[in-house]
Amino acid sequence: MKYSPILHIVLHNPEIPPNTGNIGRTCVAIGAKLWLVKPLGFRVDDRELKRAGMDYWQHLEWEVVEDWDHLLQRLAGKRLFYLTKKAKRSYTTVDFQLEDAIVLGAESKGLPPELLDATPDNNISVPMRTEVRSLNLSATAATVAYEAVRQLTAAGLAELPIGESPIG
């Protein structure tokens, strides 16, 4: 199904299939497009990936790109926000716009320094206590994506139906 996505969720070198599947499910729920930037730590036909996405995967708008440069070409003109625990700026301070991109790194190492250093004002984090090293990737993606959706729907720029799912 082709549509104009409300957001873009980018996974840079994802490693864990269930995280990607769960993020894919969130993308379907909000009308976001999922981007996977190679190399991937799994095959896209991976059973665990499909299992985590359940029967929603068929409704997901998604694309795999060969590398970061290819992604930048495909998302030309879009604003990219980079999730990192090192950022001093909270995701709640971003004034999200339609088709912004939320970029998350590999589960084991996060985003490469060269990406974070290129546009430091676009580095954001989810505040948390120091006792926690990091949140699960899919929890982080959902937290930030739903804040963007909250802002966009409050501004009248997007609408999500609430009620019965056609899937069940």
C-alpha cells in the first residue's frame, strides 16, 4: 500500500530481528515508513523479523537501502533526528514536522560518530536514570514516534483513527 508517510523511521545497521519487527508494527500503527540501512544483522525474510511484526508486515511501507549515502539521496529535503544517549537535547524539545526522519543505530553500538558529528543540533535522546544503560530499540522508536504523532495530530497536520482495527 503506497501512501505519504507521516514520519520516516530509519534503522542504521539493525542487528536484532524482533526489534525491527516491533518497530515495523509501530510504523504500521502510525503510518510511518521504515528504512533499513545495510549492513543488516539478519535477512529480511528472517522468521523472527516476521514473527515480531506478526500479520502487520504486509501493511508496512518499508525499504532496504545499500548504504547511508543512498538513504540520504532517498530522503533528500527531509529533516533527520538522530537518537543517541549522548545527546543533551530531549526528544520532547523537537517541533516535529510531517515526514521528519527518526534515525536509530545498531543495538550494540548505536549510531556512528560521523553521523552524530555532522549535525549535532539534530541529536536527541530519551531522558532516563543513570542506572539504565539504554532503552530497548523498539521502545525508544515508539516513544519518540508517538511524541511526533502527538504533536502532528494536535496541530491538525495528521489524524489517526481510534477504534476497531481491520486486522482484528
